[in-house]
Amino acid sequence: MSRVYWDSMLFIYLLEKNPMYGPKVMKIHQEMRRRQDTLCTSVFTEGEVLTGPRRTKDEAGIRGIRSYFSGREVEVLPFNAIVAEGYSLVRADFQVRQADAIHLATASAFHVDLFITNDLRLHKLSIPGIKFMADIEGRVF
């Protein structure tokens, strides 16, 4: 059983049923359930995932996303003082976008086993507290 962190895009691919990436993420999700892994992400992810339905004023979509993130499916990790400290270190040491730094700092602070992202720029990074990085194809870095 592992703690597996997903960045926002994986949730967007899954929840919006992206035709290209949705099936791959669904397969990862099913395998994680089979292995009884813990799916986790930052509270920031909920805000990112809510953006699409907010733009289109999709109230049912907004309710569905809120329900999903408040349920038992995903452990939503807080942005706290420890994460803020890690965020500043990631931003100082690596040239990554602010959103990516939030994800990396959160995953690091909570010592995840695996960080999955479709952002290939992040795979080359070695962040203390994150054991492995992977893409949605299953390649581990």
C-alpha cells in the first residue's frame, strides 16, 4: 500500500473524461484501488479542478467536484506552514511554475511514495520527501 499523489491534470482528465488521457488515468486509478493505495493531492487541486465548471457556470459540475473531493476517494492534503516552507525551497531551487511548486511541496511535506504528473518537465526533478515520480504511461523517474 502506497501514498500516491496526483497533480491537478490527472483529476481533470478523469473527471472530464478526456478522450486521450482519461482512459489511462482510469487504468491507474483502478490499479491503485486494487493495491489499496492511498490517493492524495493538495487542497489547491480542488480549486484548479473547479475552474472549468466555474467558467461554464456548470453548477452540477461544481457540486460533483466538491462532493468528490470531500468524499473518501481522495485524501486532500492541506497547505500549511510546513508546505509553505517547502514551497519556498522548491521555488528557490528549481525553475517551476507556482502551481507545480505547490504540488511538489505538498507531496514532499507528506512524504508520498509516488508523484504522478503528465508534466514531463517535473520528472527530472529530485525533491526530498518524494520517493518516485511517474507519468501517466507508467514510466517511473
